[in-house]
Amino acid sequence: MKIAVIRQECSYRKGGAERYAANLCKALAELGHHVYVLAETFDPAIHPALTHIPIKVNRATSSTRGNSFHKNSQAALSAIAPDAVLALSRSFPSDAFRVSDPLHRYWMQIRYPGKIHRALQLLNPRHRTILNLEKNILNPANTRWIITNSQLSKTLIRQHYQYPADRIHVLYNGVDLTQFHPAPDRAPSNREINLLFVGQDFKRKGLAPVIDSLAAVHTNGHSPTLRVIGRDDPTPYRNQAHKLGLSNHITFEGPSTSIQTAYQNADLFVFPTLYDPFANVCLEALACGLPVLTTTTNGSSEVVTENADGYIVNGAATGLATRLAEKITTFCALPPHTRDAMRAHARTNAERFTTRANAQAIVDLFATKKGGTP
């Protein structure tokens, strides 16, 4: 099958959505399909059989970036004549649009809860452009099927747009189990607890309540450390940690090229995002045998098993730090053999979700709906 994949950035050097695109394209090529990758940024090392179609982008403003990538991608499709078009970035029409990025209409409500503030933000050309693309994509006349990576995303689409439920297919993400795996020589859990936070947008991913919760956990008689990895300005969070007397317990390390090692060395992955369709980092952590603490507003919470390989708390911003502190305190109080059992369960759970299985499910969807063969 000739499959065109639209994603502005397809690379292992970016965030979760970009790494997902890279893994998917690689898996599709390994399954024997001819894959065209319509992208502005593309890493040729992903797989030698992939065909990159460079897409020019007008980078004058955030608004022109989104519109120009969409329009130029659509223009490039006419020269390819693929059997199926899968959009991972905002573009239409397509056979299937996969919800990789946050649903912007919903995110605006979270990011700008005040109606007046939100109304003013809607004057911003960037928001108007994204919302317009989103509206057109979720018009049933422009997109044959929607692929979501969580029931959360399907529910939100149904709440905010008139898209038929029977044309929305939930396919959970996959993880590269050869790259992300437990450390073979890890010592038993008989030391102080090391927490790990990984994210590119500290505010949306919930770093502030993590730091607040750490102060409460210390008050409860435990003294875990927190390792923060990700590309964002740490200054306000360093100040927050200093005011709470936690400077010696938190390290801010910036982005990492060996994130799997960070997962392997931690005891609990703390990721209280205010909203994520499906945070790949949680599945990566589980694959490394790392229990996960996350929120109901994260689609990947749907693959976490409460008390067996992690914890799930309500994602509402109010009281979030208190809820996190309760779970972290519970984890810290567990005997070492119980924490080791959670690590083993995390890996077993993650083994259900592979990149190859995810790619095959997408191919099967195309074949079934279009009347072809996988």
C-alpha cells in the first residue's frame, strides 16, 4: 500500500508526537508499505525505505506556519497519488486524521478559564488559525475517519464537534520495547525514592503542583528527590523550589538524549498534565519498568493500572498538589518488594502496546474501510 503520512516534524529529536510519527513511519516501512513522509523536518535515519517529500513552510508567524504547511502538504499530494492519506498534523482532506496534538478548542478552555481572557485570546491569529483548521478537519465531509489514541480524545471530540461516533476509532499508541526496557542490573528498591518528571511545557504538564506536592510529602516524613528533564525555562520553578526549601532535592537538567536511562534509574514517574490526548512518556516509562502517577486528563492514564503499576488522580487544577502528595506518600511508604512488583507489572503492561501493532491496526483500518487488503 502507498501511504502518505503528513506530519510537520518527523524526528526522534523532538517531543512525543514527533517521535510517534517517526516510529509509525518506520513500522509501516518494516511492514512492507511504501511510505511518503510529507514533512518540513525529517530525520532520514528513521528508515532508509521512507520517501521524504519536503514541505516548505512560511515561518513569518505562527499563523502562517500552520496554514502554509497545510496548503503545501495538500498540493504535494497530487503528485504522489497514494492509496491512503494519514494526517498527523492539522491538514485536510485526508482518509484519516490522527489526533496527536491537544484538541485546541478544549485546551483553550483549560489554558484560559476566564471567559473574557479567552475571548481576547481568540483575537490572536495563531489561535484562530488552529481552531479554523481543527473545525475543517472535524467536518465529516473533509475527513473519512478520525483516529484517537484514547477514549478521552474521542469523548472530547464528541463534546465539541458534530463528528459521527462510528467514524472515530481508538487505537492506543505503541512503544519501542527494544529501546525502552528495564535496566538489567537494577538493584532492589531499598533506597530513598527518586521521582522523575519529563516534559517540554512545564506549565501544561503540571510541574508546579509536583513541586508543591513534594513539599507536602517531605512534611509527611519522606524525603524523595525530583529530577526534572525537558526543554522549558526552569527559572520560575527553581524559585518555587527555593521558597519551599527544596532546592537540594530538585535538579533541573534540560533536555536529554538518553531518556530511557532516566526512566530506568527512577522509582516513580510523576506526570500530572492538565491535558494530553495520550502522553507517550507514560508508556515509555512503563516499558522501562517505571510506575506512573498521572491524571485523568491524560489519555495514557487509560493504560495505567491503579495500585498495580501506578496511580491516577483527578486532573482538575484545584487541589492537584494535595492529591499528588497523597499518592507519592503512599508509594514512599510501600515496602521495597511491593515497589519491585509494581516495576515488574509496569513492564508486563507495556508489552501489550508495540509500535508494530499500532501500525498494523492503522493499515487494517485503511484496508477494511477502503475495501483493499492489508
